[in-house]
Amino acid sequence: QPSCLKLQLNSMTASSEPTLSTISLESNAGAATGLSPRVKAKSWDEISPDALRVDLNDDSSEEDEDEGQRWRANYEKEKFDYKTLVPPLLWLPPYVRCIQGKGTTADQIGAGSLPYSLKGDAIAGMTVGFMLVPQCLAFAMLAGLPVQTGLYSSFAPLVLYSIFGTIRQVQTGPTALMSLLTGQALDTLGFVSLEERMQGAAFMALLVGLVSILLGSIRFGFIIDFMSHSVMTAFCSAAGITIGTSQVKHMFGISMPRNKYWWKEVWGIITHLGDSDIPTVVLGWTLLLLLLFLKQWKSAGSAKERRAHRFWRFLPSDKTSKPFKALKATADLSSLLSVLIGWIWGFFYRQVGVDTVRLVGEVDSAGFIFVLPTDGISSVKFDIFVSAAIMAIVGFLETCAVGGKFAAANRYSYDPNQELLALGASNIGGAIMSGYPTTGSFSRTAVNATFGATSLVACALSSVLVFISCYLLLPIVALLPMAALAPIIIQGAIGVIELHAFHTAYRANKAEFLVMLATGIMSLALSVKEGLLVGVVLSVMNTMYNLGNPNLAVCGRLPDGQYRDVRNFKNAEILPKTVVVRMDARLSFVNSRKLREFCLKATQVRELQGEAITFVVIDAKSINHVDITGCEMLVTLAESLHARDQQLIVANLKGPVSRNLHAADLPNMLKKHNGHLCIDMQQAMGIVSGECPTESAAAVRELISRVESASKMMPKTNFLAACSSPCEDKSCGIVQERAGEFLSPANSSKRLAPYDAPSDRATHGIKLKNGQQQPGSGVEAQPPPVQRWLPCGAPSRGEVTGCLNFSRRAA
């Protein structure tokens, strides 16, 4: 009893009869049985039906189907669920079950390595709330807005992000970067008075929210992959320098107007140093040194590193000890400490008669203000839309940068597109409450994670403290010295300055270093908005330059059979009469000319050395795409080489590339000029050695067939239907591969039907995959455990217990 029928086909298309070139029957022992291993047949009619009546008890078809199911799952897209628009509908039920001790295995898997904890959320939420209140007051001052605007910008964004966000540990609200961008945008628009600036800031928040929702609706989350790390690093560093510089005047007690440009701010501080107020200097710089001290101690490293340090060894180093935990909590809440010490210090100054220290001043509101964000905006300039778009993208990148780090560390997923929607809703909510644009915070998110936050419940709890503070603390805030808020901003600004990244880029990649340098200089010379735009443009140009000037290498053969760059591998053997070239990039219109010229030059160099070149082999293992210009270049190169009695071989082709080349009819065009396509270098070397290229061409066709078969299996839904008319031999029906397409009766020999459908050559029909039987099938069939298919017209009597898996490769 043979176990496998192998059919090797010369061709198989929808418009022609398949022709057989090889037929062999193999028994379980592997010996040829029943038919000669090299039987030629022009049509299926020459094959005796009795010879095909074999026992196929092996489960090869089931294994193929199971294998297809396994890899197909890697490419299937998740179905849309309305609950994803409001994530608590998905995570809140598991959260409740877990804190009640009733969590299921699915709940634990969904939580990743960060199990839900109400205690952790409560502690983290309250801690971040205490940290947020002084920070939001300081950041509002950075944007040139009344300090209470910081509270207005914190409550609604926290609540709305906890409803629509997907990153479990993110804390939203005012940040130094968004405050800087808001302040610069308002300066550009000419808003001077506090009332105008508050109205303009609310309108900016509305626009940022609308832009974010628009980008999220069109699934624009992929933009996160297109922002170069080097550009963002230079942008953030320049923003940090600008932010820190803007607060120096408050540290010295200097009264001077806001300046649009960083260099003007620096010059103003230098020229007004003589107006410094000594009590303010003492207060401000003492608090700044305290904050920096706590920050450095917090990041001092392990207990061993702390004990080895010449200064930190005198402080607690055991992370499990109570003194260490107390000092760490103090460091985490350093912004609150700065405000408390500053308020007490200012109170002491007033008691001894020192009144030169500038205070926040009277706060006009004793609670939240609800407004229509468009009120007071009589005319709108185009610049405000550009600024809103930039702020929306920057805010999204800032949120995903910090949140994605913690999501990856704790092995839970998030949706970038839903993050855009969440940030959009947060900003619109903040705009209605007289706030300005907000986003996820680096420092507060880190503290949130450190104190045990496991869900966005912590974010919602933080909003409670903001709500209480807005009604209870504003009268107290009026007596707070400005020099107590400035150190908080400067400390945060120093944290985003990464000058060492410039040094790393200089050593690693000079082009990226120049892009970073241009981004930083432009951000400081004009504004961070222009700097970011310049950085993005230069980054794209650098990418295009790299694509247009890829690495081109002449390769030799190593002893293990690999082909590597002769410049880097001294033992790589140069093949006689053959030039092997590799390009490490996709072949497109920007680099096709470079590849053609390099191939011809490499050939000429060998010829000038007195060697006759017969073959030029392009190792395409690094080429993942070829466009039309690239196809034309390959034909032109093959023609040029053919005129010199040389042949072009393109080897190591990837499946998708082979399909693209086949769709462009490149195999036939290359064949006219003695060119060849191969799926690996072994076949290419066989052609070089004089072997017939037929097998390599067949291997390429087989690869293309597999790619096309795989692409047909990619969709989630497989549409099947019965044929619309009886087959000529009244046998079984057909499978419809795509909705709306049926094969004609003339092609009945290429139809497929499930083996459980009636096929006794007396009835017609097909058992549909969805379990519904097509009218006219005649016999009620029971579906098998695994759907199997037979070629139409093949014997399907009781002797056939398995299936024929029909393809160009084998059956």
C-alpha cells in the first residue's frame, strides 16, 4: 500500500491543462512502487484511474492545514470590538475579579507580569497626586499662564485618560515640554495679557485634542515609528536648555519680559544680573541644590555601588531598610518638598520684613472655570494649526516613549491609535475647563510605576487630589515665592538634556550627528517647533541619501559555502570567471543606477586584470523589494552583459521579490538575454558550472506558487461556494477562491470539492464549509473533522480514505 503519490507539474495555470512531468508512488519504506518514477504524460486521461486508487492513510493534509493555521495566526488582524474604544469595559471586570481573589487564568495572562493591585494603585495614585499639584503650578508659570491654569489642566485629562487610555501606568497632565511649546505658540500669536493667553491656551488644547482624535481615527499611530531617535533626542535636549534658561530669571529675582528666542533670553539675563535679589538667590539656588542632591542620590545605583561611593556611603544604602525607604519617598516627592520649604521660607522672610521676594500673587479663582474654548478668539492664524499639529504629535510620542517602556517591561500591550484618541479626549476636556495642552509625564509615570501602580485606577485617584487642591490650596498658593517653583522646572529640564547622545552619535554615525546638531541649533536659534521640523526634514533626507547610496560589495566564497564581502573576509575566494555582487538595500529607483554601474565596474576591473568574465551574479538576499525601475535596470544590465557574451544571474531571491519580478514578466525578459533567476546561491553556482537552468526556473516558479498560496490563506474569512452549473462529467462541484468568482465548466479538471460531498458521477453538489449544503447536492453529507479536498473527476469511491493535496509542488 503506497502512502504518497507525488506529482511534479511542468505548468499549472487557470487557462491551461496541467501537464505532468514526473509521477512516482512511494511506499512506507520509500521504494518506488506501481509506476515508473519517470513517467511522461500529456494529460490526465493518460493516467489510469485504477493506478490512482491508493490508500492515503497518512495525515499529511491535516498536517499541512494545521501548519497553515499556525503561521496564519501570526498575520491575522484582530477584529474590531467597540469595547476597545472604552478600555475599562475590557480591563475593569478582570481587575475586580483579581482584587477579589477570583481571577482566572485568562485574567492573569492579560495582566502580564504586573498583577492588578488596588493597594498599589491607591498608594501610587495619592503619591503622584501630591507630586502633581506643585508641578502643574510651576509648569503653568513656564507657559506664561496663571498658576491655577496648571490645576485646570490636570483634573479632566487625568479622568478622561483613565477612561480611554491603554497604558496602565501613565500619568497625564502638564509637562515641561508641552508648557514650553504652548508658551512659544502663544508668544508667536501675539497674546500678551493673562486673559488673552488663557483663552488662547484653551483654544490650543481644543485644537490639539481634535488633531489627536483625527489622527487616531485614521489609524495614524504608525507615525511613532517614523520619528528618528536622534531627532527626538536633540529636540528634547534643546527644549530642556530652553526651559531651564527661562527659569533662571526667577532664581535671581530679575524682572524682565518674556522673550521669544532663547538667545534673547540669555542676553537679557546677562544684562540684568546686576538687578538680582539676594534673598531670592539664596532661596532659589538652595532649593535647586536640594532637588539635584536628592535626584542624584536616587539614581546612585545598587547598594554595592552606594557603599563604594565616596559620599553616598554615608547615607542609607540598604533598600530594605526604613531610612532608605523614607529618603527615597522624600526624593520622589521632592517637588512637594520644594514647595513646602519655599512657602515656609517665604513666610519667614515676611516675618523679618524682607519683601523683595516675588510671590505668585493673588489667584483670581477659587475653583474650576468651564468655558467654550473658542470664546475670545476673533481671528485664527495658520500658525496655530501648525503648532497644534506639532504638539499633538510630540505629546503622543512623549506618552508612548515613557509608557511603552513600562508596558514592555511588564509584558502588557497597548494600542497606539487608542492612545491618540485618549490624548485627544483629555485635551478637549482640559480645554473646556480652561486648561492648556497636556500629555503623559516622564517623571510622574516613573514615580507611579515605582510606587506600585497596576492600572489606570491610580490615574483616576490622582485626579481626586487635584480636585481637592483646586478648592482648598489656591489661597495658600498666592503666598508661594516664584523662586520655589522655578527649581522644580529646572530639575525636570536637566533630566531631558542628553549631551552624551551627541558624543555617541559623533562616534557612531557622523550624518546623524549633523542632523542632531542642526536640530539643536535651530531649536535654540528660533524655537523648538522650527527645530523639530528641520530635524524631521533632515532625517528624511538622510534616510533617502542612505537608500540611494547603499552598501555595495564584491563577494567571495568562504570555506563553509557562504558568500561574504572580500573587504572584510580575507579568506573569501574569488570565483573564476564569475563576479558576485551584493547590495544591502531594497532595489528602487533611487539606487538602481548605482547597482548597475557597480556591476559593470566590478566586471571591468576583473577584465583589466586579464580574466575573462562569463557570469555576473547578484546576491539578492538583502533585497526585500524591487520596484519597476529596478526591474527595468535588471533587464538593461542583462542586455548589456549579453552583448559582451556574459550572463546575469539574480540569486537568493526572497518569495515576495520573486512574485514581484514574475508579475513584471522579468523571467521572460531576462531569458531573452540569457539571464536567470535562482532562489539560492547553490542553484546559481550550478548554472555557472554548466548545469541546465530549467531546475532553477522551476524552483522559482514553485516559490512563487507557495507565496501566492500563502497570500490566499492570509485573509481571516475564507469565502466558499458551490459551482453555478453542473460539471460536464456530472461529478462534484468547485471551490470559489474569492467572493463573486466561479470557474467555468470547461475547467472541471481543476476544480476541488470536499471529499464528503457526493461524487458518485451521478449527482452534483458541494458541502459548503460553513455547514450549509448547496441545493442540488442530492445527498446529505456529514462534515469531516478536517476539511479535505479532491480534484474534481478523481476517483472518490470507498478505496479513497484520505485526500489529494493539489498544488504545483506535490499531491
